Amino acid sequence: MKVGYYQFNPVFGDVARNLETVTKKLSSVRCDLIVLPELFASGYQFVSKDEVAALAEPVPDGPTTKRLCEVARERSMHIVAGLPERDGSRYYNSAVVVGPKGVIGCYRKTHLFFEETQFFTPGDSGFQVWDIGAAKIGVMVCFDWFYPESSRTLALKGADIVCHPSNLVLPHCPDSMVTRCLENHVFSITANRIGSEKRGGKKKLTYIGTSEIVNPRGKILHRAPENREKLAIVDIDPKEARDKSLNPYNDLLRDRRTALYQA
Ligand code: ACM
């Protein structure tokens, strides 16, 4: 199975241009699954709820999801991508999962980071796993990584690959995903963005790039540079994620002592 990510520098508010950048880039790519950054078509640093309202889109009928479906159909691939979702009067920091036959699912970010808490409603979708044929994939968005329960839940639900659209600003995630993969025996694909945003007099946010793909043994299969655009595709065997044994005596998920984990 060929999986990858596209790390680039979205332009705030220019959905058409960001969609064009992604469409062009993917037009020559052959892979089964590609992960794009969090809020890849809208940009990240909202300064008002009105901006969120103007850029948020319904799923599955919004223009970003529709365009992603066209690309997925044309390229026979699956795409996981972050976008601001509108549902009635609520806005979610979501990620859609689309494939050649259309929309497969939508995950709403559970753990909102920093000023996202001012603009978005905490996600209510829960952590979900979808079978895309070649693998079972789960989705978490950026800061969800800080909560080990996110990837653990996805692993318990059978995910082979944790797809992780991100707009990382803190330095710790790329190294930490090694542990997330090791402790759950899953693959991860973290798709981060590059560049910076400093909007409406707010603190400058500099995105750390460093997108990466990690295997179930905690090996980094690919890590992107900090500040350059990068499309990376690697070959993986999702079956590697299905054996949770460490040795004849230890099995990661079977050996959990859940009765002792209650606070
Ligand atoms: C983040 O959750 N975008 C850091």
C-alpha cells in the first residue's frame, strides 16, 4: 500500500488557491492514501467568529469536500484532509475522509488547542475507524496527539493507520508520534503545514513542518523538512499493525489492566 502526505503553505482565506495547489500537486501522484494538513484550504489563524462562519463548509456538500471527492475519483485514491465544518450554527475543526466513491466519513477534532476554543465547538464524533479496503484508518487532528487516549482508542477500534492532519506549532509532536505508534503498534501519518500566520494583531504562529510517517515499531519511515513544501509517499504493509505482540509473553492491547486504570 502506498501512503503519504502533502506538506505545504496554505494561504489564509484563499480556498480556491489552496485547492488548486493541492489538486495540481496530486494530479501526477499514484498512491492509495494521502493525508493533507489540518484546515488545509482555509488557513488556521482565525481572528473572529465571522471569519469562521465565512470559511466553514457543510460536509459533504461544501466545495472543499466536493473537490477532494473529484480528485479522489480521478486519482483512485483516498484522502484525509482538515477543514472548518459548519453544522447549523456550530463550527467544528474537522477532517473528512474521501475515496473514489465519495465521502466516507468526517471526524470532528476532540481536543481543541489554544484560540480554537474560541471559534470551534469541541468535536462530538468520537474516534472512528473506516475500512478503506487496503487498511483500516482512523483520524485524529493535531493537538489530539497530546492525549494518548486518542490514538489508543483508534488502535482499540482496529485502526492500522492513524491519519493525523495537523498545524503544529509546538516542537514535541514529531518525536512523540514514535511513542504513539510504538505503544499501539500502528502506523501514523502526520501531515503538517509550513509557513507562518500573524493575523489581526495576534501572536505570530510558526508552523513546524516535520510531517512524518512512522511504522508500528516506532521507526520513522519519512520525515519532512521544517520549512519546505514536501510530498512524500512510502510503501507500507498495513498487516504489520495487526500483530500486537511484543514477544511471546507480552501483547500490547490484550495485556492492558483496565481495572487499575480508573481514576
Ligand atoms: C493544533 O492543534 N493545531 C496545535
